[in-house]
Amino acid sequence: MVLFWHECKMNGKTLVIWSCCVGLLNCGCLLLFESLSESMEQMSEAYAQMGSFSTALGLDRLSVSTMEGFYATEISLIFALGGAMFAAMIGASMLSKEEEGHTVEFLYALPFGRNYIVRWKYFTMVVLTFVFQLICMLGERAGFAVAGEMPPVQEYMLFHEAQFLMHLEIGSICFLVSSRCKRRQIGMALGLAVLFYLADMMCRVIPDLENLKYITPYYYSNAVDIFTSGNVSGTMLMVGIGVTAGMALLAMWGYERRDLSV
């Protein structure tokens, strides 16, 4: 538990900066909805006819002139990318920072096994990702309150549940990378978060790349899909859970067997 609170303290500044920035950005965009809604009514038909672009963003299924469509096609993208980058940064630095900062000799001199330490570090990443979600949701709810309307509650909560798993999956992949590297790979982690998003866009636009949906976690957590269907694909959800659990177990198994540099 001491290790958990220590990691929370070390990552607290990053959590506050990222969550407040994403939450306030979402809130600010929602505050603009009322002033933009009239002009968006005229633009929504044009958006729906923009071919592949409208298909990728879901503009052919939801109208941006409604709060539901505006949130699902605009705000959700900010939250998804911001949260994925945050989780990737946390995961990529959680283990490798010990070797990079030359604190390995102190940490592993304690009467705990490596798996014990890795489990607590992973648990810290899960908690930080969850708190990020809560803070951003508070910002969104403030925006909804001022705007005077919000999307359907059931779909809204389902979207955030799927987003939590998506962020955790990306964080777990970067956690595995962190267990294999001697230095924090922050650039790689951020690039991976963006690359997964591009893969989601491509598999929606190019039929030959449809199988990319099994690789990118953005696919099952897509807001437009959730708001139009009211559910999350069970198959894709199981793939996401399997990848998340597999990455965590591989990180624990591999880190215990690594020769750590001091």
C-alpha cells in the first residue's frame, strides 16, 4: 500500500494536468453547442454527404445539430484521444523509470518479490486511469448542466465504461513495453495511442482493412456505434479484455525474469 500511495504521489501532477485539460476542453466545447446549434443544422446534411469522411466519424448516422450527435462525433474524440495518451504515458513509465532513475537497487532490496511490486504498480495505473475518467466526466457534466441538455444517460455511461477498458488496454500494452525497456518510451507510447486511432479510421473506411478492428481498441469503444446501437459488441469486448489481461500477465512474467540494470 505504501508503494501505491508513493506512485499516486509521483504521478499526481500528470493526472491533474491531463484530466483538468481534457475535462475543461470538453466542458468548453459543450458550452459552445447552444451558439453553434443553429448553424450546425444547416451543416449536418453537408457533413452526411462527405463520403468516407462522414462514414469514419459517424456523421452519416448522427446529426451534429443534436446534443447526442455533437457529443458522439466531436467531444468523444477529444476524450478518447486524451485518455488514451494519458494511459499510455503512465503505463510506459511505470516500470522503466526505476532503471532510468537508478532506483532499482533500492526498490528491489526491500523484502518484496518483483511480482508484488509489479502488481501494485499496475493497480496504481488502473486507479489513475479511473480517476482520470471521473474528473473528465465531472467537466462534461458541468458542460451539460450549463447547456441544459445531455445525451441519453444509459448510452453515455456505457460509452465511458467502454472508454475505461480502451484506455486500460492501451495502458497495459505500454506497461508491457515498460517492463522490457530500460528507459521511458513516452514518444512511442503517445504514437501508439494515435496509431490505434488511425487504424480505427482506416478499418471503417477501407473494406479490405476491416480486420484491423480486432487490433484497435478504439473500435469497440466508438461513441457513434454505442449511441446508435445502445450496446457494445460482445466479441470485440472480449478481445479487449483478453488483450488487457494478457499484457498485464506478460509484463509480470517477463519482468520477474529480466536482468535489471542498476
